[in-house]
Amino acid sequence: MIPKLKRTITSLLPVEKSRTGECNGCGDCCKLPFRCGFLKDKEDGTYACAIYSIRPPNCRKFPRSRAQWETVKENCGYSFPDIRIQVENS
Ligand code: SF4
């Protein structure tokens, strides 16, 4: 529950500028730490939010930071490119 509390408290901070990609509806962030009651299964295997238009900032901005993304990176459509690698290769 601590990560969820931290995610809620920090949800008013801006999204890190290095974030790229888009949500693919995998639903992983809606199961941290337990499946959200508003999460709805879709026929194509993805998920939808029953309160999408009024979802709270911690859902709206997820993943707001690389640290948050690390918890869902296997399936999440967003990514946070490692800037150190980009600098070394440029
Ligand atoms: S984990 Fe990423 S891709 Fe999956 S529902 Fe959350 S924001 Fe969307």
C-alpha cells in the first residue's frame, strides 16, 4: 500500500518530460496493488476504465515517472528512454 500512497501524494507533480509512447490498455497500472473496481474487461483482451473521464490524477498521469513505469514496464505502452545511453551514443 505504500507505493499506492506515494503515487497518490505525488500525482500533482508533472509527468517526466522523457516519457514517450502511449497507453495500450494493458491494465497493469490498474491492478497495483489490487485490481481496481472500475477496471472493465474488453473483448479484445485489453481493459477500459469505467470512470475514465473523471479518473483521478494518479491514474491520469501514470506512469508519471520512470520509477512508476519500472513497476509495469513489461506490458506498458509508455517508456522512459535511458538518457545516459542516448548521450553516449550521440
Ligand atoms: S500500464 Fe501503461 S499501457 Fe498499461 S494501462 Fe497503465 S498506462 Fe496504459
